[in-house]
Amino acid sequence: MDPVLLARIQFALTIGFHFIFPPLTIGMAWMLVWMFSKYKNTGDQFWRSLSRFWMKVFAISFAAGVATGIVMEFQFGTNWSEYSRFVGDIFGAPLAAEGIFAFFLESTFLGVLLFGWNKVSRKTLWFASLMVAIGSTLSAFWIIAANSWQQTPAGYHIVVTEGFERAELTNIFEAVFNPSTLPRYFHTVDGALITGTFFMIGIAAWFLIRGKHMKFAKESIKAALVVGFIAALIQLPLGHWHAVQVSHTQPAKMATFEGLFESQENAPVLLFGIPDAENETVHAKIAIPGLLSMLIYNDPNQRVQGLDDFPKDEWPPMGLTFWSFHFMVYLGMYFIAFTGLGLLLWWKDKLWTAKWYQVIAMLTMVLPFITNELGWISAEVGRQPWIVYGLMRTNEGASLSVGANEILLSIIMFTIVYTILFFVWVFLIRHQMNKGPELEAPVDPGKPDAEVTS
């Protein structure tokens, strides 16, 4: 058993499971702001019930995200101590900022939403929902800034302390706003909006199919369809921006995405193909000539670097990187078509009777989660063999004192615990769905929420 491989598997397991929840809660948080805005402005009992239902679903998912997120940071000190020694001076700043400026903001005001019901005014509840949304979105920024530094290091120099090399921070602005931070951040947050809205669409469709809480389901699905469609469309320019950045800063990764084994002018975009790294070719290729050069350089005749420009020991794993990237793109195009069709059915007043679309909506609910995982895989596996791009290889960052047996035992333990946690999360969400939105006494729009009893 290779302890480095096991350490990589463990980190992939823990972060992959954790990454189910932050995109969901970020996307839902901004939808909660819209719902609480409607409640604040109208005082209507319907918007009160709708806001409270989705707030509870959000809180369940937030708790699962917190429980799984803490585990990841401990692995830096256990399985990846050499990496931590190398990047600790830089990595510590954004992680500390995430805790102080984002997580505390989000969790504090979530407490107001959970325990301030009937104790504070509608305006205070709305403000708390806004702070939760801002906090969750800021949290994503600091985490992505830290991870982006691994992709495109900046604002540092290398020093030697007691015989060990480490990266020392020289410019925090350059380190935080390294070349990949903003493209990756906006790409990820927009993906979170898609995740949150599709989750709402799926749950609302569940109510529609069963003929329960119809007004609640209709208002939820209408708002989520609009936001989801816009977010899916916006991913096109955001994805392009990110791809251009990758082409300039991590050309080997882009060549792997596109199965481009040879550097060439008039480089094509590969719509479909089966890459064969051993023979350095792509089978069953369907491509658009010149489009990759055009998208990256606005010139179809511009040369794009292929994998032949790099030593083979610096090639990312071809199959996993290639397929995760392409399936992510395929699903992104499907999201545009799915939400566009939903809006068309709504416009023709057929959405509420189209059971086939409602069933598809329930099934589609899981696809943004898969797409997020595919995006993470393509980004992280595509960075290999580097744990810090161009500075430290992954096998150099692993701990020297942790054995394979210990890591394997922890993988088994995490698998058991996370399986239980996943089913608890599903059970609690399903329980909330079975309860549905609570019917409450009519609310006087002129009174603060604190004067209203449930």
C-alpha cells in the first residue's frame, strides 16, 4: 500500500463529500434573501411560511457542511505535513480570514434566523438572511483564493529555514488575487446558484407531483427557474474566462482537457473523442477546427500548446481529467436547455400539468452536485503531478511519519461516518419535505415579526 496514494484518496473522499454542501447552501442563501425580502415587504403569511421552510432546509445542509469541513483542515497536519511546512506561511492567512470574516458572520446570523423567529422584526430577519448569504459567499472566496494559490502561485518567494524550503508571503494582495482566483471564484459561485436553484426546483416538483402545497411549489419553482436559467447562461462567459486563464497559466492542463497531444495552429475544440494517452491520439474524434485557437487568442491561426511541449512526467492523468472536464461541459449545456424548457412551459401555462417535466426536474436535482464534483476533479487532477503548480510535486508534500495502515484505517472510518451522515441528511430533508411549509396564523403587515405568534 502506497501511503501517498492512500493520503490522496482520503483527501479526495473527505473534500468530495464536503463539496456536496457548500455550493448548495451558497445558492440557497441568495434565494432565501429573495424570500425574506418578499416577507419583509408584504408581511404576508404565505411568504413567512415559504421563507421558514427553505430556511430549515438550508440549516440542515449548513450543519452537514460544517461537520464535514472541519475534517479537511486536520489532514494538512496529519497526512500532508511537508506541504503544510512549505505553504503554511501563505495558506494560513486566507484560512484565518475565512473563519474570522466569513464563517462567523454566516453562522451568527443563521442563529438569528433559527432562534430569533417571533423574537425579532421582519426587517431583522431579512437583514440576517442577507448576512448569511454574504457570509457564505465570502467564505467561498477565501477558500478558493487559498486553493487558487496552489494552481497559480503569486506574491511569494522561497526561503530556506533550518534546511527546509518554504514559500514566504511577500505580497498578500498578489497572493490572494493570483491569476486564477477571480475566474475560479465566479465560476464556482455561479455553479452554486445553479445547485441551489435546481435543488429547489426538484423539491418543488415533488410537491407538484403529489398535488400538495401547490402555491408554495409554484412560487418556489418559478423563482428558481428564472435564477437557474440566468445562472446557467452566465456560466458560458464565466467558463470561457476561466478556460482562457487556464490556457495561459496551466497550458498542460488545457491540453489534457482537449486531448491536444501536439502543439498546433488552428487548434480544434473537441466535442467528443476517446483519448489514448499511450498512443498519443484521440479516437472517434468530433472537433471544430480552429475554435480553440479562436477562443483563447481571438485568432484561429494562433498556436496552442499541446502535451508534446511538456515532459511526460508532467502530464496530468489523461482519462480522469479529460472525461471530468467534458462531462462538466455537457451537463452545463443541459442545464441551459432544461431551465429554458421549463420557462417555455411556464409561459405557455403548461408547467403545472407537465408531469413528465416535473419527474425530470426531480431527477435533474442531483446533476449540479455531480457537475460540481466533476469541476473539482478536472481542476485538481488536472494540476497533477503538482501539489503547488511548478513548485512542489504531490509526492513531496506527503507526511513522512504516517504509515499506510493508519491512513487506510481512517479512510474506512470516514467512509462509515460519512455514509451515516449522508443518510441522516437525506432523512432530515425528506422529513422536512413530508412536513411541508407550516401553516401559520395571518400576519398583520404593520406589526413586527416579534409580535406574531405561530
